[in-house]
Amino acid sequence: MERKYTTLLMDADDTLLDFAADENAAFFRVMKQYGVPVSQESAEIYRQINLSLWKALERGEITKPELKQTRFRLFFDAIGYDFQGDCLEFNESYLGFLGEGGRLMEGARETLHELNKRSYDIYIVTNGVAATQRKRLERSGLIGLIHDIFVSDAVGAPKPKKEFFDFVLSRLPEKDKSKILVVGDSLTSDIRGAMNAGLDSVWINSKKEALPSAFAPTVTVGEISGLLGLLP
């Protein structure tokens, strides 16, 4: 099989790292620290609020500081809890616990290890808080398998904005865009970002969702290990 790509730009959350597991653990730890009574139902309410805010950030409707400041205030309002503290301080405590995560998606370590053996240059391209994402990646044990990490916080723009990918591309040794492949689970950040940047992409569709006509991944696979059949 002819080798087309040299460089892989891989998403972190829900592609390599199990964000749902890390988020859930951090949520309950911070709530316990502050004495907030919550349940798994409460955790799902928070997850939906947080997800909607990240989608709004991707669309450019809010800023990262606004997201950090408002997500727990909106959560407390949603569950009817009268929180008297500083929501930004609460958020920082939560990020501290989140940084202690690093759980892996099934097959992630094995796939990256094999892609390394096949001499692909692997970079992480992720939205999130830079310090938190780096800690999680360090704890995951994947750091030795990747060349560098690009986090939206440090880049100054989130995926899927072209500015994010322009920044990343300017720092890659590979200058031929046809040899660079974006890999991720999110249509709105990874696949849309690849489209904005003029790059090929692989959509990891582990939830077996229908593909809306607005998105055009180059290839779709059901799990990350499916990359090994695509990349010689």
C-alpha cells in the first residue's frame, strides 16, 4: 500500500483520552470538596451545560474566560443550589482534579505505539486548558509517543477555527498539506477544522452517528484502531 501521509494531527478528548471518565471523576471530587450534594443525574446536567458552552466557544459566541466563569454558575442555577462561593475559584479546583485524569480510550495506546513504529509524526491538537490537557496526557503515558501538543488556550484560537490550524501548520516540519491528516471524533471541531484548513481527515465515529451533509471527512472509522488498516 502506498504511503500518503507523514504527519498525524490527533485530537485528545474522546479520541485518545476518555474525557467522560475524567470529567465524571473530577466533577464528584470537586463537589465533595465544596460540600455540594449531587448525584449522577446532576453530573449529566453539568455535562450538557459544559458541552453546550464548548460548542458555543467553537462557534465564536463566547470566550474561554466566559466559559470558565459561567459553567458552574449555570450548573448551580440549573439544580437550584445557592452557591455562595466564587465560581471561578470553584472552576480552578475542578480543573486541578481534571488534570489528575488521563484515562485512555480503548486501543489508544496500542494504536499510537504501532503508528510510532510505522514512523508517523504524531501531534496532539486539542481544545481545552493547556496545563490541564498536558497533565492528563502526561498521566496517560502517551507523551513519549507524540512529537508535540497544541492546545487552544496556548494557540489563542479554538478548533475548528482556521487560525488554530494555521498556527499548528506553521510549526510542523511537514509543509505539504496533502501529507497531513487530522484524526478526531468531533465533527464540529476536528472534521470542520480540517475542512477549514484544507486538510484530509479521519472521523472516529464510535457512536455510529449519521453523517450530516455539512461535513465531509475523508474517511470514517468506528474506532481508533481502525487507523492501522488505513495507514501503512
